[in-house]
Amino acid sequence: MTATATDFRTLTGTYTFDTAHSRLGFVARHAMVTKVRGGFNEFEGTTTIDGDNPANSTVSITIDVASIDTRNAQRDGHIRTNDFLDVEKFPKITFVSTSIEHDGGNDFRVTGDLTIKDVTKQITLPLEFQGAAKDPFGNDRIGFEGSVVVNRKDWGITWNAALETGGVLVSEKVTLEFEISAIKTV
């Protein structure tokens, strides 16, 4: 099964994220000279797709904040503290869609409520449908990718340190990256 922009109706159903083949990541500028990339190793998500009317579709994601991984244990430990994500007080990040719009072709805009540290803000995530396939195990699989830039201060994540040369250690702007593979369950 291969889907194109003209046959989304064949994708109608409920899908569970295949976390072994998906990535929820982020990118932030560090020390004004480079980027640090990271992600979350533990998360779950579902999407219900109405192929005839994408506006009736939904997405929900729950992330285990303690699973943050930037490939540096000391940095990960700092991000888990109340300077950043305060994992002991706020162990989950959630996203729940409020609307989905088909922009034509394989492009969609998913708007929803992103909750970090008990602060909920609406974001709109542009997603591109990557395709559909039946895997070797008989599962119907779909893929989406997208990214959006947010300001971490909007969620009360304000810690920073000034640099001698000007600027700050951690950028306010953070790019959230979504690479989703999901398996049809219903």
C-alpha cells in the first residue's frame, strides 16, 4: 500500500507510534557558536486518521521527561533539574491536537496544546506525510516528519548564563523535531 495526496482515505484508522522507529528531538544553540541536539528515548503517541476528512483526525503524545538524551550525562542531569525541565515535579510533556488541516499534497498543519512544566501553549506543527507501507510483519505503517521553532521561555524555562563575549549560553529558540513511524491498530 502506497499512499499519495489523493488516497488518504485508505489510511483511515487508529495508529500507535512505533517508538523504536520514531524520534522526538530538539535542537538549541549553545554558546552562540554551535547547536546541541537531543531527544527523548521514552514516549508514546497515537493518531486517529480520518482520510476522508483530515480535520476530524487527532494526535496525542506523552513524553517521559527523564528519558532526555543529549549524549552528555552531565548536561542531561542539568536539564532534568528545576533550572530547565524539573523532571521530579513535572515528569511528563504532553501534546494534544486541537485541529488538523490538510495544506494540499502531503503537507498538513497540526495545531495543539503543548504542555511543559504545567504550562500549556498552543503550537502549530507543519508535518509532511512520508508515505505508507505494509512492513514484512504485515503491519500497515505510516510516516510523518516535521519541525517547529518555539521559545522555551513561553513554558517558564528561563535559566541561562551570560558569556564574556556577549550573548548567552543557551538560546531561547528551540527547534522541536518530529519523525514519526506509526502502526495501524484499528
